[in-house]
Amino acid sequence: MARGGKRDGAGRKPGAINKSTQVIRKAVKESGLTPLDYLLSVMRDPESEQSERVDAANKAAPYVHAKLTSVDIKSSDGTMSPAGPAQDAALAAMNRKHCDPE
């Protein structure tokens, strides 16, 4: 019989939750109101103070909406132009043709 070392199938599986986490999740589920649900209810309550509603909205937002990031787009020559000089000239000619009155 082998002792010690790595064994296939041994140990906790990735993503498995421990017993205390299972208990906490069960209690939250049985209560019927998650922290996010509470924040959203405060945000939507017209009787709440405006400052409380704004605070609840700010705290709930990351869980409801994706956070946008900025993206730099640079061409292969390092400029901010998505096309090369030849394409820039062609686009400029097309713009002149369609935008300039004749």
C-alpha cells in the first residue's frame, strides 16, 4: 500500500465549498433576503431618505452592472490611427467627396 505523496482523486475538488460556508448559504437562503436584495429594496423605497437610497445604489451597483474599462487602440505602427497612411488618404478623399459641396 502506497503512503504519502500525490494520489489521483484525493483532496477537495476545485470549487467545493466547506461545511461552514454551506451553513451560511443555507441560512441566507432560508431567511429569504440576501444582502443585495436588502440594498435594492432600500434603493427602491420612496419613503427612504435620498442619501440612504443613493448609498444603497452605490453599494449594489458592482453586483448588478459590469464595470467598464478603457481600452487603448493602437495600430501596428504605434499611432492611434486604426489604418495606415494609404487608408487614411483614401478615407480623407471619400470624406471630401461626400461632404464638400460641388
